[in-house]
Amino acid sequence: MTTQQPAPQGPAGTTAPPPLGTYDLTDPRTFLDVDPHALWRRFRAESPVHWHATDTPVPGFWVISTYADVVTIYRDNKRFTSEQGNVLATLLQGGDSASRKMLAVTDGPRHREIRNLMLKSFSPRVLEPVVAGVHRRTRELVAQALDRGELDFVTDVADHIPINTIGDLMDVPAADRERLVEWNTQTLSRHSSEDSMLDEVMARNEILLYFSELAAERRRNPGDDVISALATATVDGEPLSEEEIVFNCYSLILGGDESSRMSSIGGLIAFAENPGEWRKLKDGEAGVGSATEEVLRWTTPAMHFGRRALVDVPVRDQVIRAGEVVTLWNSSANFDEDVFPDPYRFDIGRTPNKHVAFGHGPHFCLGAFLGRVHVNAMVDALRTMVSGIRLQGPPQRLYSNFVHGYSGLPVGLTAEPAAEAAAGKVTG
Ligand code: HEM
């Protein structure tokens, strides 16, 4: 993206690009220092099934970068398990403490049972009444931003939307939500290289402890919310274990907040940097629905997910051996030129647009409908209420090899005169 530095590639004959083996994908800094599109294009072309060595207890991992291979492995939860971790950090540590307790790191029949149970709270039909509330909240925050004119779009706008939706669904007290947003960011990524791994672990423990207390209370006094639904649910007559309830709450607050927030922020940057597409949106030349899908593809907030092979699996000219770690790079697959024509063009009319921002197959994002609602509400509010977006300083990138996003974005927004008139601010 244009907000990042180009890869060190000199003119032909002067500086050859460094070998792919020199890029350390376990290091968040790698993703700040290079142009990710140039890097992933090279992986797809030169080494689509790439062995990445490490100096961790796990000797290395596979890097899968083409759309076709990513989708095939996502689909195959018989030969590739999520139960030993589904992100690089836990896979390299050798396992995830939430294994078989949290949906995303459970496979087989238990995964299906818990997923079906949780889907009861997150299906489009059940969530339909929430949609209007997301649009209202988004419009209110954009209106406040327009009153201010100059602001930080992350902390003044985006940070307040998805957390309040998922917070309402889980009936999390309003006073606690700001803390949860901060813990979420610390758990999944860091604001900078100064934040330590210890902060990450402590934030995760804070969230778990928080939900352990809330779940105990809901079990005693159930209400009409998702925590109560988990705390009182039964599968084959048996209640979920305390750990299943707490880890799934943890996953909902994290999944429900961070990725949707990052997509909306990245969407605003994309419109600011692509005035032609902004015009198309404003003029109604492309719909909010297709713009939403393109924002999701373009921003791809979850850069990768991972699996561990259970048996030997041939992929192209390589064999992934039983026990080896495999990483699936959504941020490469969503720009694969074999699937997306002109992939580096932000094209809000793009159709078809079968991106993998929400993953694919049995673990396809449980909150995809809700994630789409958030991005859609933001795109719609910008289209109807804002006439101009000005980036007023470099966006502050998160320090992560998992979440692609921002912790700060100074912008200036100008109100759409028609919207101001409708709100009674302009007369005559
Ligand atoms: C799974 C991305 C919003 C909850 C996933 C996966 C991806 C993803 C890529 C697949 C993980 C894997 O295969 O291992 C996103 C993006 C979002 C978003 C980009 C917003 C733009 C949400 C929301 C919620 C949520 C709003 C909660 C309400 C979950 C859960 C899973 C999941 C519980 C695990 C599903 C399973 O294992 O069956 N998400 N997500 N996500 N997501 Fe999301």
C-alpha cells in the first residue's frame, strides 16, 4: 500500500532483491519495513510453498501464499488441524492453552457442536435487529468527527464502534469497554516495538479473568445476552465447561472488536488515497455492498492463520510432513493476480470478489456478518455525510505479523453540505 516503504529493489542490474529466505516473517518489523505487495508477489512467483527456518523450538514452518493453496488447506481440517494453535505465535510455541476449549482451536465433532451453538447468536437472522444500531452509532460518531473537523480517526471514531456492538451483545458494562479495547490491541498486536511480550500475556490474562467473573455472575443470573447463552447452554445434556465459556467469550471480544475496527480505518485511508474510487462511491457509480467487500480485501486485517499437518500432504512440488506448521497468508491470497485482475488497484466495483479476509472452510469467520455490517455502516456514513478526507500525517501502524492495522490516524474530514443541511446546520 502506498503508506508503506518499497522493498529494497534497485534498477535492474544494480541491486538484486534479497533472497526470500532473508525475510523473517516471525518479526513484526518485517511488515513495517517492506512493501508487502512486492514481497508477496515474489513469494507467489518464486516459492509458493516456501520453507521458513526459525530458531524457535519448532524448526521452521511453511509459508503458503497463493489463493488456490490457501483455500485448499483452509478447507482441509482432516489433514490440517487448528488444535495446536491457529496463529504463528502459538504454533511456534508448540501449542495453544485454549486448545479444545475455544472454537477457533477446536476441530472435529466438538467444533461443529460449539459452532452451531454459537451461530445461534451470530446468524444474520438473529443479528438483523442489531444492524440499525450499528448504522446509528457510526453516523453519530462520524457527525461528531465532522463537528471537530480534525481528529484521530482511530481513537475518536473507530475505537468506539465494534466494541460497543459486541459489548451490547455480550452485555458487558459500558464502563469496562475502553479497558477491553486496550487489552484487545495489546493481546493481538503491539502499538510499537517498545511494548513487551509480557504486556501481551498480561492483557490476555486480564481478559480471561474479566470474563471468568462475568460468566460466573451470568450463570447465577442469566440474561438475554451471549455470555448467558454460553453459560447456560448444554450439548448432549452437558453444560459447557467453565474454560469453554471463558475462552469463547475471549475470542468473541477479540474477534468482534479488532478486525472490524482495522477494516474501517484501512477503508478510510484507501478512500483518501484513491480519489477516483471515492468519487465513484459518492456518485453512486459503485454500491456500498461491493465497496465493503473491496475494503475487506484491500485491508485484510487478519494477515495470516495457521495449521499443523496431521499426515504427510503433497502441495505442488513439496511435501508437508506430519507435525509441520503451515501458515496461510490471507494478505497474499487476496492479491493473487490469478484470481483478482489488477489486484493492486483499489476497485470498489470489483466483482466477483471472493476474498479470504474471513478465512474459508470449516473455521470460516463466525462473525463475518457482523464484520461486514460494521464496514458497510462506515462506508455508508462516509458516502452520505463526508465530502472530503485529508490524511494529516502518517498513519501509525500496529506492530504485528498477525493484525494489519493502525493505532493512530490523524485526519481532517469535511462535511457533505447536503448532509449538514439535512441535519439543520445550514439554512437557505
Ligand atoms: C474466525 C477474520 C470479525 C469471531 C475468523 C477467521 C478469520 C477471521 C480469517 C478464520 C480463522 C481460522 O481459519 O483459523 C475476521 C475479520 C473480521 C472478523 C477480517 C472483521 C472484519 C469477527 C467478529 C466476530 C468474529 C465480528 C465475533 C462476533 C470469530 C470466531 C472465529 C473467527 C469466533 C472462529 C470460527 C471457527 O473456528 O469456527 N475470523 N473476523 N470475527 N472469527 Fe472472525
